[in-house]
Amino acid sequence: MSKSVIANSVAKKAHYLYIFLGGFFIVNAVIAEMIGVKIFSLERTLGMASADMRILGVDGLGYSLTAGVILWPVVFVMTDIINEYFGQKGVRRLSYLTVGLLIYAFAMIYGAIALAPDTWWAAESGLRADGPDIEDMQLAFERIFGQGLWIIIGSLVAFLVGQILDVAVFHRIKRLTGDNKLWLRATGSTLVSQLVDSFVVLVIAFYIGAGWDLSRVLAICLVNYSYKLVVAIVLTPLLYVIHAWIDRYLGVDLSQQLRSAALEDS
């Protein structure tokens, strides 16, 4: 087999890996944004009593979280993996693409909301024979898909700032530790970026956008961040599993070449 054929095969492996990781990264971010309108109780989901915490003078706080927190940790794990093999440029390219796709998705959703509903669909609940009656399907559609403008702005700004910060901290730690301590650079960068992400999205959406009391907003930020901190630590072993799978797929030599190039490019 000629050297050119081998080189082409190697390049395709790296290309396919980037497409796979990037696609998984984008779809998780888009789904997280779409399901983020639902607020769920972590305690009730786990069959536990409410935490009923007092933070910054705000009473009765529990782990009431957006459904998007189920997937955002996965997005940040993928960020660290892509960062490891394709560098800051690889992550930023996907981050900008994701923000563009999210803006497009929200524009299409608002376009769908604006469509005049057919009378029978808006007033009838016959779509589910076994479900409860829904008096106004159009209103239900708007409430589920029509997230507020400030929430959308906050989530997009927080995502982009969090991603840029994540890749910067990741490579700063990697330059200090070399290829060792994957757990430190991955978990450390995620904890820093998630701290900023947690505060930015809620401050923009609810303090600036909805006029909530700042103490309440900051207290909720701290509750959300404590959840993300625990999840980031719990997911750390997953990084090693994915890392090992990629190394087997690429081969030791190509894996090392990509990681070295990613570090130099950053």
C-alpha cells in the first residue's frame, strides 16, 4: 500500500472522528435548549424530601432544575474530548456553528408558533385517545416551545462564553501538566466554565430580563452550580473511557499526533 493511500486513510479517520464527536456535541446542545423549558424537582425525581435550603437570605430553596441540565454535562464532556484531539479551533468552530443552528432553530419555532392554527387542532384534544383533554392546543404549543427572548439570549451567551472559557482553561492546565492528569484539566476546566455559565444564563434571563431580586437569582445560581459540580466529578471516569476508545480507533501514533497538534495549535 502506497504512502499516499495510508496518509489518506489516516486523515479520514481523524475526519470521521471529528464529524462524529461534533455531531454528538451539536445534537446534545440543541436538545438541551429545547427541553430546558421544563423545570423538574431533583429531590422528587429521586424520591427524596426537598432540600429546603437557605442561601443568601432566600428560604425554601431546593434542586428545582431545568431539564437541560441532564444533557449540558454531556456537552461539556464532549467539549473536553474535542479539545484534547482537535484543539481550541476545533471546539470554537463547533461552538459558533451550534449557536448559529440554535438561532435558526428558535427562529423556525417562532415561525411555527405564528402560523394560524387550524380550528379543529386548536380546540380539539383528539390527538391522544388515552390522554386528558387539552382545551387550547395552540396555547400549549406556545408555552412549551415559545421560550422567552431573555432566556434564549441568556442561554446562548452563557453557552458561548462557557465554551470559550472551557477551552482556554483546559489548555492552560495541559501546558502545565503535559499529557498527564486528564482528570484535572477536564474537570477543572468544566468546573470553571460551568460556574460562569450558571451565573450568566440566570442573571441575563431572570435578573435583567424578568426583574427578579438579585439575591434570589444568585442563590438559585449557587444551587444549580452545586448540582453541576457534583455531576462533573461523577462523569470524570467517562472521559477515560471515551479517551481509551478513541485511542484504540485512531491508533497510538495518530492519537499522539492529534493531541500534540491540538496543544501546539492552541
